[in-house]
Amino acid sequence: MKSSTFTKSYNVNTKFDIKKNEIVLGVACYLHDSSACFLKNGKIIYASQEERHTRVKNDNGFPFLSIIKGIEFLKIDKSQIKTIIFHESLKTLSKLKQKNIKNRLKKDLSLIGLKKKKIKFLYYNLSHAAAGYFSSGLNAAIIFSLDAWGANVSTGVFFGKDKKIKSIKKIDNPNSIGLLYSAITYFLGFEVNSG
């Protein structure tokens, strides 16, 4: 009998030293479906995908308009944003690629006046798990993140309880139900990641 492709998970940093009433900006970009999300005291107060503003399907650029529209909608000053969390940890990338992404991120943030902010990098699958768990209203839950590819992990299993998430197991790439889905949609004539 073949052994399972699940491997023991690893420690995931979920502590970012965020103060009460601090506004946090979450940013996802440079891959597909760029977006921005503003949080305060653990609650989403504004979120938007860049494609809603640019009208470019699956826009993968920096979410300039999502951030600007969020600041306008919330009627906040840019100085109130203390921490920015990027959706991926970058740990699986080479040092050069990490440096390039960090520099690009800082440059893009500075173009809209968000300079010298704390930038934190979040484990990719934890981003998915947190979105599901924290929006569910459940106190305790087993959480599955089934993705194509993110930080070289295709599937993550987490346990959420009392507003804390612990990584339990993972499946590394290339074993990916998301890549299988992409291959089938491509074979059927659809564009991969077309929604």
C-alpha cells in the first residue's frame, strides 16, 4: 500500500504584534486576483479586488485603486495604517527573488504615499485558512486549504479554536488538486484561472 502524501506540518507564525484599534492593510498581488483588505480589531472593515476598479479580469498588478478607494471609503489618513501584511511568506523563494519582491512592494506602496510601514509576510495557505475560519463565526473548526500552488504547498489542514489557528498537516507540490483542476479546465478549452 502506498504511503500518504500528507507530511507533518511546520510552525507557522501567526503573531504580528498588532495593537488594539490599529488599522492593518492586507495586500495580495503579483500573482492573480490582486486585492486589498483593511482590518481593525480583527474585523474586516473594507475589502476589494483590483479587477473591480480596473475592469481587468484577474488583475495581477499591485492593488493601487483598491487601497486608494479603501482609504477614501473609510475616511482615514494613511498615517493610521501601521502594519501591512503581504499574503505570502516568500520563504520558498531564492534570496534574490525575495529581495526583488520586497523592493517592488516597497516601491509600489511608496507611489501611493505608504512609506516606512511595517511589512509582514504571511504563510500563503494560512491566508486561505484564516479567511475561512475567521469569517465562519465558529469557535472551533478543522480547516482545509486546497490550492494549486502556494509556498510549495498545495493542501493545508489546520485547526482553528478560540481565534487561533494551528497548522496540522500539509501536502507538498506537485500533488495538487488545484493543478489537476487547472489542467482539466485547460484541456476543455478554458483559460486557466479565468474564474
